[in-house]
Amino acid sequence: MISIIIPVFNVSRFIRKTLLSVLSQSNISFEVIIVDDGSTDNTYEIVQQLLSVHQPKRVKVIKKENGGVSSARNKGIDEASGTYILFLDGDDYISTDLVKYLIPVCNEKKPDIICWGYDIVTENMNIILKYKEKYSYEYQEMSGETALQNLILFRSMHIWTGSALYKKEFLDKEKIKFTEGCSNGEDQEFIIKCLSLSKKVIFLPQTLSYYVQRENSLTNSYDINRFEAIGAIERAARFIEEKNIDLFSKMKNQFQYELILEQFMYNFNSCYSHLMKYKRLKSKQARQYLLSELENRWPGLYFRMRNLIENYKGNNVKFLFRIKCFQISPVLYFWMLRISNIGMHIKNYVR
């Protein structure tokens, strides 16, 4: 049986679609654990109303004080009785055949992790990006190390929180949980840690999950806490250095430079863009405002990232070009990304 853990917090607009996608599964070999993380809207009431109508057999609803998404997911892990665990956020949804496709693989192959394709969609279910248009889309059996290299080195695959199934026995044995108190990057940290220790990972060439890109989500808003993702990558790197030194040696450059700098530059650019677009700040004002916020929240972080940029000696030419642009000026980096994104949209439109 699969345990589907759904942490919810003020998602009254979305939870109906999410929960219906779970309750309408074509295979019923699953349980649902809904963890209400202190919602202040009517999320809990909507959940109860849906459950009273559909009356599923294996659903547990847990109410707790607000502690963040990591705390809610960890509570779900503790309560799960399934052999495998799937984490699904309260505004995303899954294919009605997800459980049907996963159960035979769980029973026959018994991998530590199963992952699959997912599409990025709008709140209205319009597709923004199909998984198979960007990543490899064929059945694969591999070690966790190979999967991690495909994820980080070769960029031939990607795993999102809602596109992976984890064996509960594996999580318990390795004592892997989400880092509580971290509001951004905790999912990537969890995935990297799991892959670094897993013996068998299977990728299924089906699109079974849908990641909803909300207009007001953290990804599309200004929030200085998004830089917590840097600490998440650093924790994952220390974890691998301690648990799997051979893997760390192979990917040391990626862990110590590329992943950290990618998170920093991406979040810097997103906050910078938001300040100019929505706060109507000029480029110099936006930069000064953001640097001041960063220094107040994480003293010395900006200069530490600049030091990593100056000392990067990797052979990733594309990445080197990006960090050189950022080193010259974050404004230059901002416009380079805008031009790149425009080119991508034109390419997709022509196709």
C-alpha cells in the first residue's frame, strides 16, 4: 500500500482538486494522510465536507499547530503505514492512474525510490511545460548515485517533491526526514539525501503528477526567506560528505559551487525582478534594497557567494559564462536571462 501524505495550509482554493485527484484513483491500494498545519481559512472544513461525501476507507486527517511544511510532512511520515510514501502538496494533483502504475513496480522491483514525469501547469490546468520536452523520457533502472549524477551533472532528469515514491523502510533505516524550520529548498535537500544512499531507483516514462505554478507562490513573489535554499544545499552536501565520501569526491565541485551558486543567483534574480516589476524600483534601487535585506537576514552571505564565484574553477562553460555575467553585474545577468527566456518561448511557439 502507498501512503499519500498531503500537508495543507490555507489552500482552500485548491485542496478540492488535489483531494479529488487522489480519491478518484483507479487502484485503491493507498491511504491518505492529510496534515492540516494550522490553517486559518476554511481548508479543514472543505476537506471534511469532501470526505463526508466520498467516504473513503483509509483517510486520516491530522490537525496541528503551524510548524511549516517540513514539520507537516514529517508528521505524515510518522503516521504512515504504507510500504511506500508519496508527498503531494495541497495545491497540486495527480493522474487517476498513478497508483495503478506504481503498485506493480513496488511489488515486483522493490526499489528504494520510484520517480516519473510531471508537467508544470497553471491554476487553470493549462500546461506551461511538459516534462518530456525537456528531460529524458524512457524507462530506467539505476543506482541512486547514477540518478543523482543524471539530476545534477547531466541534467537529463528532474525529480520534484510530487514525482517520487520512497520506500518507508529506507527512510526509517537512513533516518532521513525534512529539515524543519526551512521554508525553501527543503524538498531538494531531501531528494538529494535520499538519492545519495539509495541502492535502486526506477524512472517510469509516464506523466503522473502535475505541479501547479501559482501566481502568488513563493516562486513568483519577493521573499527574503527563499535564500534558505542555500543552507539546504549546504546541509545536503555535508550529509553526502559524511555518508558517501566517494560520491562526494566525484561531485564535489557541483556540491560546493554550482548547486549553491545556482540557488543564490536564481533567487537573487527572482527577488530583483520582482522589486523592479511590482515595486517599480529602478535597477540600482532594487539592488541596494535587496543587498540590505540580505545583509540583515544573513550577514556576509552576499560576499561569501561572491567569493565562491571568484574561486570557481569548474569546466562547465555555460555555468562559467552565467557566473561571469553575474560577477560583472547582477543587472547584466538579469537581462541575459530575460533574453534567454524570450528565445525559449519563441522556440516553443514555433514548434
